[in-house]
Amino acid sequence: MATPPHLGPQPPHGGGPFPPSGQPQAVSGQAYPYQVGPQPWGQAWGQGYPVAQPPRPVNGLAIAGLVLGVLCFLPGVGLFLGIVALVQIRKKGERGKGMAVAGIVLSTVGALLMTLAFTTGGARDAWDGFRDAANDTGTAFAVDKGDCFDTPSGSLESYAYDVDIVPCDGEHDAEVFANFSMPEGAFPGDDAVTDAADEQCYARSETYAMDTWALPFDADVYYFTPTRQSWRLGDRLITCMFGNMDPEATLTGSLRQDETTLDDDQFAYLEADAILNEAYDGLPEAEYVEDDLAGHKVWASRVVQALERQTRALRAHDWEPSAEEAVTDYAEGLDKARDEWAAASKASDAEVFTEHWDKAHQLTDGPKAVTAREALGLAAESPTYDAEDTGEDGGGNDSGTEV
């Protein structure tokens, strides 16, 4: 969120797609002063007409003192500049005496008011209010769970200073699915903040978009993270969001599927399904089964336990008559899948393990799963994954964004 608030997967780090941390970057341009050479007040081409004389210059310190006095900013400096300006004006014959005097008066008043504020606690209260506001919102802007928004840059892979909340029904750059705060204390460093966002955001995405079959193939997780500068102002908030893996593309429609949008049967089915998905997340990191057969066999044993819990949850729920038969058939298919995983856990080699794995997959995501989902009104097309997609987070890109 979004450095004041970095837009991602720090940068929507994303953070995936969710951008690396660092100093806030603004898209808007900055005007730089340019120098103009001295211009002549007259030209002598042999003519005898007099050359116009420039007016006396205005003392620069008088201008600065007046500005500081009007703004009540650094009144001690404004007072000092005003006094020095009077001395220079008297010696050099410059203009600006009135501005210098006005700056001295206003700076004196500002200094008195500031002294009064500190002695009565007013300045401390003002700072506490600013700090509390930063803590309440987490960043210079705040987006809540369920909000959809567009970024001024149109990308989640950059720093964010503001976003525009838009309806989720139409196109949008991102949809927020979670907010959480980092622990109090000294700034832990950009890497630690990004690691926390990676761990927490991907885990929380599964409780917001419970139906993994319904997620668009090009959706990924991004996040807003605090920067070192915003941390000093009390910013601890990390905002997790879905965005498109293509920085130039958008999402359409809400991805939210949880207890707020699902009926009882749909929620019960997906809760049971999440048990197996959690076990799948424990897949060994080895690229091939033969690289770590022992680790895969241990993982298969955990999948067996997960399937036991999943079928128990499915059979314990009181399903609507229109869905009861389809869900019961699916639970029976999961029993057979459990047997395949049990055999895989005892496989003598990688080839045998893979054979049982393939058979189990056909039973968990095959025709019976499709029939049960159709009966429940859930997405009924099994997701396909790119062969190069080996990471658990789908995109494998840095999706962090600092805010």
C-alpha cells in the first residue's frame, strides 16, 4: 500500500508479480531551475542616447525572512534572516526593508506561538495525532479487504502514492484480499519485510479465494509494503492483493469466494478441499521424483492423512438433496485416491511412485470432482498449469511494492 505509501510479486515485492523496496519513487516530473546569462541594459553601436539604468536590487535575505515569517516555519531562522537583511540593506542601499521588518515581526510572533505550544503540550499533541493517523491507516492511503482499485501508473510493479477505488465488477488493476501489520520495533530491513509479505500474503489468499479452480490463470499475488521512511512514521501495514501477471493487463470481476459470498454447501465443500490443497503445498522442492524419492514418499503419507480428513468432513456435512449424491460419489473417489497415495508412499522407485500419483490425480480432479462441483454451482473446469510454473506462488516473480 502502494512509500508515503511501494506498488508487489514491494513495488504491488508486489510482491509475482506483489516491487523491491527502497526509496519512494514518484512518477510526476520535477522542475529544475535553469540559468540565464546576464542581459545588457543597453547597446552601444556608436549612438549617443543614454543607457537605461537598472533599479536597485531587492535583498534576497529579506524575501527569505518574509516567506519564513508568513509560513511560521523555522521562526528563529526567519528572525535571523530579517535582521541580517536590514544590515545589508543599510550598507548596500538595496530595497526590501519593509519585507525584512515584516519577516522579523511575523517570525517573532511564530517563535512565541511555538514556545507556547511546546510548554502547553500542543505541539506534542499535534505530533501524536499525526503519528496515530499513520498507524490507523498504515500508509499515506488505505485500502480495505475487498476493495478493487486502479493505480495512476496502471501497473503494480512500481511505487505507489495513491490509488483510485473502483467497482470490482469492471476492469481494475488489483483486488485487496488481506491487510496485516508487522511487529513493532526497529525497521527490520527490506528483505525481512518482503519475506513476511511473501509468506503471509500467499497463505491468506487461499482463505479469500477459496476455489482454486475459479482463479484466472493470469492472476497472481502482489503487495504494498512499508519503506524505511514510512516506518519512522508508524507505518507497519502490508496490503495483499490480486493482480494480473501481465503488468499491462487488468482483472475483471471480483475473485472473492469465502463465507461472505458462498452458500453453506459451497463453503463446506471448499473447506474440505482446502485440507488436500494444504497437503499438496508440502510437495518436496526437488524437480524430479527420482531426485528425492524418500522425501516424496513422506509427502505421500501426509496426503493420505489429508484425504482421510477431507472425506470425513464431506461425509459429516448435511448436503442439499440436489448435491448430496454427487458429493457422496466424489468422496468415494477420494477413498480410491487415498489408496493410490498410500501405494505411492511405499513405492520402490520413482516410476512406480509417479504411476500411483497420476492415478490419484485423476480421482481427485477427474469426472467425479467436476460432477460434484457442477451440482454445487462451483467452477467445473480443472485448472491447468504451465510446465515452467514450478513455484508454489504461481508466477515466481517479485511482486512486492513499497508504499
